[in-house]
Amino acid sequence: MKLNDLRILQEDSLNKQGFKAYNRKTLRIGLTGGIGSGKSTVSRMLSKKGIPIIDADIIARQVLDKYPIILKNIAEEFGTEFIDENGNLKRREFGSYIFSSEAKRKKYEDMIIPYIKKEIIISFHEHEKKAEKACILDAPTLIEQNIHKDMDFTILVWVDMDTQIKRIKGRDKLNMDEVMNRINSQMSLDEKKEIADFIIDNTLTLTETEAQVDTLVNLINGL
């Protein structure tokens, strides 16, 4: 759904969307995209508007420290060469390794995702205790991991494939094979379009993206 349809959705949300949020004080909103789509930029814009953000990428790093069993399992399953002398994960090397194979990536996700979901739930509960109007979960694989089903609605930050590739190559200094491995590890942005409630088109200027964010924030505040 494009952002210019938001006002229609606001009027019809109770009848057509069946938002679960009306059973709670805090709206649970999922924010997703794809690598290179600019999701983090939109997340920062929403944060500046005063909406608290739960960042799944930060949680994914934190759980490695909080639950040492994850690194132990990585070393046993994938090899000790991905753990440095200080006991930390070699993120770049390990990322290139697991993104080269769907089976390897899935095995790693099975190791870490349960811990990430546990911490996400804890974080939402903390915001609900504060009676926040809304809280956004910023998660790149929100839909792939079916976490979107626990949200009241989902926002997708979308760009076309050419823009996605250009941004990844410029930002991460990866070769084309590495870029495509990362893109193909996630559901395509066009597939996610069919599932998301709202779509922010981030192929435009930052000013135009922020205007879409403002429309979204007005909708959230009006619910």
C-alpha cells in the first residue's frame, strides 16, 4: 500500500485491518526492507519523530555476548576460524561464509533467531510498561522470520533492484557475487510489497522520503 493511501486506511482500519493493537496500549509496528533499501535511514527519521525503535541488528550483536552458547555452537558447527583471539565473532568473514549457502545461513539462523526473538519480546514489554503510544521493531528479516505476524502493521522501505545493488556496492565495498548473495538471502522487496501494509518508496530524495515518513507518523498518532 502506498503512503498516499494511508488516510483511507486510517478511516477503515478497525473494519478492514483488524489491528490487534486495540487490545493493547502500545502499537507494535514492524519496519523492514532489504539490504541497501535505506531502512536504517527511515528508522532514524522515525526515531527523531519520537517513536521508540527496537533494532533487531543491535539485538543480534548483543545476544552473542549475553548467550555464549551461540558462539560455542558457531565454533562447533562452522569452525573456530570464525572466532578471533578475544573470543569475538569475525563478522565480515563469517557473513561472507554463511551468505554463500542457503543451508549454512539457515543453520546459523536456527541457532541465533530464538534468542533474538526472546530479546525482542522483552524489549516490547519494557515499552508497553511505559505505556508508549507505539514502538517500532526495525528488522531486516521481519517477514522471512514471520515476526510480522505479531505486529499490528508492517512498513516496508522499498527501492528498485538497480538502486539496491548500487547502494550496497558503494557502502560495503563488496564484489557483485557477494552483493547478490546478500540480496538473494532475503525475500525480494517486490515480494515483501505484497505482504506489507505500508510502503515507503526510498528511491527518491531524502526530502521526499521524509515527507512519506511524516504522513506515516501522522497516521500512527491518529490511531
